[in-house]
Amino acid sequence: MKHIFAISAYRESPYLEECLKSLKRQTSESEVILCTSTPSDFLEKITAQYGIPCYVRDGEPGLKEDWNFCLETAEKQGATLVTIAHQDDVYLPGYGEAVIKNADDDTLLVFTAAGNIDAMGVRINGKAEKVKRILRGLKRKRKKTCGKKALIAYGNSIPCPACTYNVQLTGTPLFKSDKRFVIDWETLFELSERKGSFIYVAEPLVDIRLHEGSETKKTMGENLRAGEELYMFRKFHIKPVARLLMRFYGHSSQIYDNETLSH
């Protein structure tokens, strides 16, 4: 299966070069491309410097549209497996190799565990990630709908930057949610109801960067997270249970703030 990292680039991230370097250090022969809806001299120069193609999408920037463009562009380059690489994050050298090794013919999604780093790249022992690891458990392959939904029924335990999609099975466009914060969560819900498996690699092979300028932080500041999380919990649970879960997850933004601002 051909694997491509498609970097979803937005404006001029100060962390993009570190992400690019991490993708160039992969032990696999995974290809790297960059996709953007905000072209600039900065992106043109950095892609030329690292020898990777840059593809530009016409239209207004948007997570759903930008992520779909990444998948569709990589698919046109012959990819079966596509990782939407987040421009602020760092991929450990074995990520691509682990994805290719663990993908089966019926695989919809391969995802790995993840770690957290701060704006300076210093590792954080994040509380939120600890909770996600508990929710994920240790099971490698989940094929039944109930098993796949268990990963996302009590919160989205699947790290978005650590996901690789089998576009031959998922099809494109994949992301159809009109939400902002839970686009990936709602997409995983839809994928969980399809025939095919989710594969989990328990080794943390992505470092997710927590910083003030992240999209997660922005959505929290706009009070979007709570409403969209309740919307997702209602897909799995009756209203009283969903509200009870929200009491617990209401602390997640505080955890994120503390982990971001204290480093």
C-alpha cells in the first residue's frame, strides 16, 4: 500500500519546518506533499527547500475543505494510505513504517498513540492524553461496530494527527461534518458504522504540540467545544447520561489550558 503524508498547511506556522523535518526522517519510503488554501512565498520557499510538491486549493480556508483536499490530492498521486499531517506536530521516525506494517486489506483507519509537547518542543506528561489511553485500552484491531464505537463513545480517544485513512475504502470526500471542533469525531462515528476495521498501534509515534495558537485552543476560547461535545455524546447516549459525561469532560478545557499555559 502506498502511503503519503499530506501536510495541511495554514498560513505561516513557525512549527512547519520541524514537522517537515520529522516527515523526512521517516524509516519508511512514505512520500510527502503539502496542501494549502493560503498560498504564500513562505510556503513556496519551504517546500522548494525540502523538495516536496505544494498543491493549492481555491476557495476559503476551512478544516473540512482543507482535510478533504489533502485526501483527494494524495489519492490522485496513487496513495492508498493517507496521513493528514498537522503542521504544528512532530512525527516520530517509525510512524510511517508502523502504519504500512499494520494496515490490512479491510482497514479503514490506522492510528497510533500520541504524546504531547509544548511550544518549545519540551515533552509534557499530559493528563488529557492519559485519559485517552485508558479509553483506548490495548486491543489492536476492532472490526465490529460496537468495538469501534467504544473508542469514541465516552470521548474521542483517537488522536486526530495520528490518524491514517485508507482512501480506497473510505472514499473521498470523507469529512462531511458542518461542525468545527468535532469534525474528526463525527467522521469517526460515521466510519465506525461501515464495514472494515480500526487498527490501533499502542506506541506513541506522534508528538502533538499544545500552544496558544492551536485550533483546539481557538475553539475553546469561542465556547464551541462544549456544545459540539454534547452533540456527539447524544449520538451514543440518552440525554441524562450525555449530560453526566459532559460534567466530566467540562474539565477537559481547563486541563488543556493548564497544560498549555504552564509550559
